[in-house]
Amino acid sequence: MTSYILRRLWQMLPTMLGVILLVFILFNWVGGDPAYILAGKMSNKEQIANIRTQLGIDQPIWVQLWIFIKQIVTFDFGSSWSTGESVSHVITSRLGPSLTVLIPLTILETLIAVGLALAIAFVRGSVLDRSVMVACTIGMSVSILVYIIVFQYFFAYKLSLFPVQGWGDSFFENLFKYSLLPIIIGLAVSVAPSLRLFRTFVLDEVNQDYVRTARAKGVSERRILWVHVLRNAAIPIITNVMSNLPALLIGAFLIERFFSIPGIGREVILAVERSDFPVIKAITVYVAAATMIFNLLTDLMYQAVDPRVQLK
């Protein structure tokens, strides 16, 4: 196991270097000269030259690349161009609010979708099965923006069950007060596609030979689904859940924006609006690194779920 982990970490290096080179090229060559962005319209050549010197972009290209690599390794991307705040502090301070919404949402979505997928598979082909699939299709056709506006209007504004916006300093206040409605909206959006996908995984296993063998031995349908089928369907389910985690950090920007949650997604939108390159570069690189780490964790979870899986 240790040798496998070390080998996978070693294999990540070329991919990570490719990401670093791509981000470096996009922001240094395609993104334009940051000195002109920082200097503003009312600037002169001397001001622009001083900014270029401070940023190190007057150095040879290989020196600039080495500076960028050191920033990634030391987790020090300098200061935000728009707020003057340390980029590392921007990321760490925004990560907590995002995870406060993301972790409960992911756990609840997975449990609900898996439970419903197994229950629907138990009555597969019935009117209930078809009705649930039609409802999922309709739910997936509605934009997340519609969910946000409707839920905010009825549950927050009209019924006053939740705050419309806000974020506090207490973890429990944020989790049980400000995060509840965003989590409910996230579930309304994400359970339907997950249920359809997980149902497919479950039905693929239901048609396998080992299921027919278990039925022939007199094993109950409930035990077949909840023990044998679930264990084998867990591998693609884990793949789907783990691969979506890094993207959820950025993909929740609409929820974070509408509910004024100071998370990573909202920070990315603000950074793009302000052309805040250091923040954008840092988040881009570390989301790529997180994706590779989650892929490794996914393989390790395969082994935990089914010891017969051989890690290579």
C-alpha cells in the first residue's frame, strides 16, 4: 500500500508540472501585462516599470517560471491586487465557509440518492419507478437560478424560516442557521441527477450472475440489494462522488453569491471581476492538485470497500 501511494504521488508530478506550465502561459502571455492592470488608466511609464519590477515580470521567462513554482510550493502567492490581503489567507479563510456547506451537502446527497436508488431498484419497472424518473428529469431541467430565487422568496422572505443572506463567526450558527437553505437548494438540484446515475449503477449489478445465484439460494431481495448489490455498486458511486468534490468548491459560486457566503466560489467570481490574477492562479493550481489527491483517495477507498480490488 505504501509503495502504491508513493508511486502514485510520483506519477502526479508530470501532471502537476503540466498544469503549472499551462497556468503560467495563460496568465503571463495570454492574460496581458498585469502592470497595466495594476497601474490603471492614469499612469506613466515609470509607474509601470516599477510595478513590473515589484512583480518580477521584467525578469527572463525562466526566472518568472521559477518564481511561480516557488509560490506554489511555499503557498505564498503574494498579496491580492484588489484587497491587498495575503492570497494564502484569502484561500484558507474562504475554504471554511465553502466546506461548511459542501460537506453536509455531499453526505446528505449521497445517502439520499443511494437509498432512493436501492429502493427504486427494488420496484424497478413499476409505476413508482417511472414516476420517480420523470420527476428527476423535470427537476434536472430547472435551472439552479430558479431554485435559488423561488426558495429564497418562499422559505426565506415569505415564511421567514431561514435568513435570506448572511454569515456569522460561529461554526454552529453558520451550519444550522445560514447554511440550511443553501444545503436544501443544493439537494434539490443535485439529488435528481445522482439518483438517476446511481440507479443505473444498481440496475447494472442487479442483472449480474451472482444476484441470480443469490436468489436461487433463497436470499431475500432486500438483503441482495442492501448487501451484495450495494457493495459492488459502491465503486462507481465512490468514483462519481469523489471526482465531483473539487468541482463543487468552484461550482457552488451561484449559491455563495446569492446568499453572501464568503466561500471559494464567490471569491473566484470576485477575483475574475477585479482581474485579481494572484487569487485566480492560486485557486486554479490548488484545485488541480486537490483533484489529483481525491483521485488517489478514491482508489484507496476502492480497496477499503472491496479488498478484492488490486491496486496497481
